[in-house]
Amino acid sequence: MDNPLVNFFRKVLGKKTKSCFEDLPTIIVETPLGLKITYVEGEDIDDSVSDYTTSQTEQKLEDNLGELLENVHLKRSSMLRRNSISLPNLDDLASNVVHERVTKLQQTLQMNTSPSKASEIGYKSDSEEYVYWKEGEEQDDETKSEFSDESEISNSLDSDEEVVATRHGVTPVKRVPLRNVRRKSVTRMLKPGEFDAGAYSPANSITSVNSLASLLREKIQMLPTTLRKKHSNEYKIRVFVGFLFLVIIFLVGLAYVLYQQKLLQRAYFEKIKFNKAKREIKIFNSEGDIVIRGSLGTTIGYDKVHPCLPSDSRDDGSICFEWMQRSRLFMQFYELDSEVKCYNLQWIALSEGVDPTDCFDMSLASGYWYGGGQLAESIFQLSSANHNFAPFVTGKIETNQWGNILKRYFINSKGAAIVIDNSTPLYVSIRNNTADNKKELCLKARYDDFTFVNRITPLPQLNYSICTATNMTKLHSFMAEKKLWDGLKPEESNIIHSLLTEPLWEITAATKYDFFEEAVSNYTHDVIGLGFLKQGHVLLNEFWQEHIGDFTVDEKRFPKFQETIEIMHRRGFRIVFTIQPFISTESKNFAEAVKRRLLISERFSDRRIPALTRYKSLQSAGVLDMTNNNTVPWLVGKLKTLLSTFKFDAYYLDLGVAYNMPHYYQCEKPLINPDQYKTYFTNGLQNSVNIFGVNSAIERPKTPTFVSLPMFESSWSGLRKVIPTVLTYGLIGYPFLIPGAVGGDYESAEGIGGTYFNSSLNVKLLDKELYIRWLQLATFLPVIRFTHTPNNYGDEGVLEMAKTMTMLRQQTVTPALKKYVGVALEYGMPLVRPLWMLDANDASCHTVADEFSIGDDLIVAPILHAGVKERDVYLPAGVWKDGIDGSLRKGNRWIHDYHVEQDQIAYFIKLPDDTRF
């Protein structure tokens, strides 16, 4: 019968053949009587005997098995592989060590154990796997399989070596090596104390390179076994803890990176988040919503930012950042109201070639953008525009980016408004960002050789404010200029009333030779012949003079003009003369103006040499220098003399646009830009003579002066430009507007019918349908302006339609206009409004660009395309009365395919929400 201890060792050492031979175990043997023997290589046997009965011992083993397991230890022996020329055989060294341990343990057991047999042996490997064997138990299949290869065992053990574990029938067994053998032929294993000279012979020696290769091959062979090896729960826990540790390290690192980004994106003034490195800004409203986001300093080309030096900082509470030798940024907070917060941003360039530029997101996520002025695309929503940087000055949309009326004011539907300082040499672009293809509104400060040639500061500065509120309508109503009635005289108030209730009749001609006294008289006679239209104002263009700038009536073409004006007054008309700031070189006043240095001079030349330009029919003209203190009195004297002679009512200022100024202009006082000239001219005359209206401005003229829309071509395309332009001008602070003439202002091949309606003025008739649809739209605008009278068509249908529109205006439109004039004078709100002013939170109201409202009471949806009799109409929330059939319409919805005949226009009147039939 085999010795149980030997069998157990055979089992244990057989398992170790699947591990590295360096892992030699510490062996613990405990007898049934309680004798515990612990053997560790290099240490004495520690033994203690407890006098327990066999049953007590078995009970203790059963009750304290866990404790016994914790007493099992491992110790890795240090078996040194040396990089020498010749090394002992590794298998033999491992076998010798095991043989020595087993022999010593055998002797100890024979001396110290009681008659009882060693019945249980515990073993713990480096992989934390516990192995127990009790006498009488069968070996498991795994153990048996490990000893199934008898040839391998016989090659691993010597025949003369035996291991005795207990006193009961010791049977010699062959030793099993700690690891898999690497060769089928293994040299004889030495006993302790023996030295095998053959093992160190040159035939058995190996090089260090071969040893490393052999070890690597062994590890590779062991890999599948290691992967299949079952691990204990404690091992799995350690793996899980290790994995959890790596996850924690990753999360801590991620948190650190995010924290650093948060440090860069610091909050300023509570509502601004500004990433200094990327120069990205986000501004929040009082409810915590992002209302505007943008990229600042896009042209700096330098990322490292520093706080400003104390000498460069300000003591007004502003924050200062500096990008060395490039630009400096000041940020300041101020409140306009408890609900309106503003943030001023000012860039100061520090070197030539740096043009401070800030861009703001115009994607749908940032809301809809409005304002600025008329664009070349003639659209209401700025996000639909697309053009590169251009000077923000007045121009003609046919050739320039911006129209005749501007204001440095932009607002979005999220409740953010941008107001740019007038001293900034401002360039504006609306285009897609090349990086992410998102539409952006970009502001740039840049000097040039025409629009911003006069340097107010040595280097360009971009200065603007961003104001926020929780509601777009609330923000705009607060930002609008108020108390427009300040300084208004009773007679001036009557001008507003007359323009809203009476038509404006404009008499034009292509040349001055087509414009004469008889033509004016006949025109007014035709107006009276209509019978259903009031007389109103008659606007005479600049051809009442022989030469532009004479400021006297041409007596050859108007020999009895005093009498004609008197007759027109008796008929109920008010007469308005158009004047310009230009003095023709053929005018009798040109020489005097040059002599007295009243004209704008040529830059880089003698101040006595005037700068010349062209405008309309003028081929060569000088421009009055309104910054000269001598010019205004001279001009006012001329105008008052003319007014007292002919007893007409007011002047209309035809000022042109910025590009009508001489390119190398130089005034007595430097202008910020050419548009500032308009302000000088208007303000210089407004307190001295009656000003009926102006055709170009960058600041709202004093009430009751009206502002004219630009000239539109006589076409369907021109008709579609009217509503966006009216809405934009009202939004940027010009509530009192004069639209273009019914049918358009100048000829277009698309809209001209081909016949002449007045041979004396040589003006062609329009397409009849276009004229009717234009008249329908003009009926609902603040002023209805005629160049072509309805009776010139000789068509009863046109006359009947004109009568219907006149009655509609008198009964429905005029009362609504008068009601909201008071609101405009008090709060600066426009008379004609976009639908979003009725409900700023309704997204559909922001998408509608071909409807408008008069105040909050009346919505108009005209037909704007040829041959169309149906259209879609959107009604904001509420109850609306259909103006065509009188039916009630529920709001907050679209009405699709709404039918409109040629003699009808779709309009809806607001009723109380509880209105029912």
C-alpha cells in the first residue's frame, strides 16, 4: 500500500509541474492529534502537540477549516539563473531541492508524530489555490491525469530514491518534477551532496542566449494551460479591484482635464462664460439660457493671453485681457433695467495689421437674427443673407451690400441685442464659417481709404455692447428710442396726421425738360378728377431749379409758379420742394461757394480746390461742407428766401448715399464716415426750416420728419422687397416711413406695360395686375404714395378697385394707424410690425416674412406673385375676423390655400379671445 504522504506529495508536485520551478511551497502537516508541522526552506521545524482525541481533532478540523486555510503560506524560493557559460541542468536542481525537503520532512514525522498517522496535508500555491488531501480519499481526475504518463515520471525520478511519509508501509515512488520537462531524455538527478561532473561537461552546458530562448519557449507552451486554469474567488476579487483602480485613475484624469477646461472657461459678471485660450464667449439670460454665443478676436492669431498691466487697466469695474503686441480686450457690465443686462466689449488693436473681429453664431440653435438695415438680398431674416465683409455705410442694394437707411443694431429671437458704437470703423459680414459651415454675423474694426479714412484713434477699435433679456419683444421695447414727441410742435403733429390720412403725390420726370409748370398743374387736376382720393402732399423733384444748387425756381419753365402754388393750395394740396446737398458746377452758386470755401475739399490738395462727384442727373457737382460753420447760415438763408417767395410748405432732403460723396473728401471737421454727413445736413436745417422727409439716414431725424424707403424697380421682384424693408426699418428705430410709389419707382423690363400714361412727364404704365397688387399692399402701409394715378389706365376695374381700397383705408387702416402713432411717439415701437412682436415665443411667427401687422390689431397677407390667387396665411394665437368674408378664424395655426381674388387682399382683425357668434 502506497504511503499517503508520498501520494500527496506526488499529487502536489505533479500540480507544480504546470508552474515555474521557482514556486516551491511551504508545506503544513497536521495530524489528527493536533500536531501541526510547518516547514519553510531554510527554517527549523516548528512543532507543537495537542492532546486531542481523534474525534475532537476531526471536529476541530471541520469547525476551523477556514482558519487552517489562512495559516497556509507560500514562499517563493529564489532560484537564480545565471548568465554563465555553463549552468547545471535546471530540472535536476529543482528535483534535488524537492528531494531534500521531502526527506527532511519524513525524518521529522518519524521522530515526532504519535502513533496516529498523518492524515491530512495542506498546500497553498502562489496562485492562492488551496490543495488538500486526506487519507482514504480518491485522487481527483485531474490529479490522476497528471500521473498518467508513466514514461514521463520514470524519466524524472531515479530508481534508488524513496520518500517515506508515514510509518505504515512506505512504498518507493518516483519523484515528479516541479515543471514540465523540456526534454524526453533527462540526465540522472543527483542526491543531496552529490556532484555530477557530467552535468557540467561541455556537452551539457548551454549558452545564456539558448537559456533565454528555452525559457521563452517554455512560457509560451505554458500559456494555454494558464489560461484554462481556474482561479479562486480571491483572485477574481483582486482582478476586479485592479480593474476598478484603473477605472478610477481614468475618471480622475478625465475630471482633471474637464476641470482645467472649466478654469479656462471662467464665468464673468455671473452671466458670461469666456474661454480665454479659445476666445469663445457664451452669454446667459437671467433664466440661465444661452442667448448668444460667438468667437472673439478671430484675427489675432495668438492664443496666449495675459492680464493687463495696472497702467493699462481701468478703474470702472471692467476686466482687461491682453494678447501681447496684438490686441487688448475690455469687458464691462452695466444694467439698463432690472430685467435688461448689458455687457460692453471693447477691442483695442496694438499693432498695424490687426483688425479686431468678433463673430456670432447665426445657426438655428442661436435663434433668428434681424436688424442692421436693408440688405442686398432684401430679406427680413439676416440668416438668409450671404456676403463678405463690407463697410457698414449706406448704399444702393443694386451695387452695394446695404441700403439707404442703417442703424448699428442687431437683435435675435433668443433675447440678445448687439449695439455697435458709432465711432467704430465698422465692417460687417454675414457668411458661413469655413470650419463648421455655420452662418455667422461678424463685426470688424478696420480703417480704409474712403469710408473710414479719418482715424479717430491711431489703430482701429471695435466697441459694442450686448444686451440681454428673457423675451425678445421686451428687450426690443426697452432698447427702442422713447419720447419721440419731445419738442414736437402742434403744427408738426398735424404733418404726421395728414401723411397718415392723405396720399403723397410725387411728380417725377426723367429730365428737367420734361418737368414744367403745366405738367404739374395737369397732374394735380387729374388727382382732383378721381373724386374719391384726398389731395394730400405734392412732392416736386429737384428739377424745379434751372441747375441743381441754384435754390431758385427756373422762371423759364415755371414763369407763374407762385400763382400755380396758390391754386394748388386752394385745391387742398400741400407743396414740398426737393433739395440736395450738391451744387452743380453749372450753378450760379458754385463759384460763390468755392470762393467762400463752403464746399468739401479734395484731400491731399489745396483747400480751395473742391472735391467733385456725380449724382443722378448731375455729371459734375461739389458738395456743401455742413461741418463748416459758414455753410449752414448761407444755405438756410437761401432756403428761407425761396420759402418766403413761393409760400410752399416744406422741404424734402434728397441726400444720396455714402458712395455719392467724393472719394477723396475732406471736411472742415473730420467725419467718422461719409454717412455722418447726413446727420450734419439734417440737423443743420431741421431747426430752421420745415423738413418733410429724408431719403437716407443713419440716425432717426427729429419728429415729424419721415424717412423714405429706397427706390424699387417696377416689377414683381420689387414688390416682394417692400415688406422686408418696411419691417427692418421699423425695427431699427424708424417708425414713420414713406414707402415707394405704387407700382415702383423706376422702369423694369419685367413690369412695364409699354404705353405712356402722361405724355408731359413721359412715364410708362405698369402691368395692370402688378399695379393692383401693389396698390392693395400700399393701402395698409403708413403712407400711400402715388406716381401713377389709377385713372391713367382708363380701366373701370382699376378705378373700382382703387375706390374699394380707399374706403378700406379710411374705415379700417387709418384708425389703427392713428391708434399706434401714440405708442410710437411714446415708446418708439413701429407702426408696421413683424408677427413675432405679437408672440415672440411662436416659432412660426419668426419664419413668416410676407405678412405684417399694424400694431396688434390687424394682420395683412398680400399676394406678391403674378397670376396667383391662393396663398398660405399664418395667424398668431387669438381669435381673428376674416376681412374678406367676415368669418371667425382660430389663431396659432396655418390656413393653407387661402383664396384671394384679384380685387381682394387678405387681412384679419384681432377680436377679444372670448368672441363667439
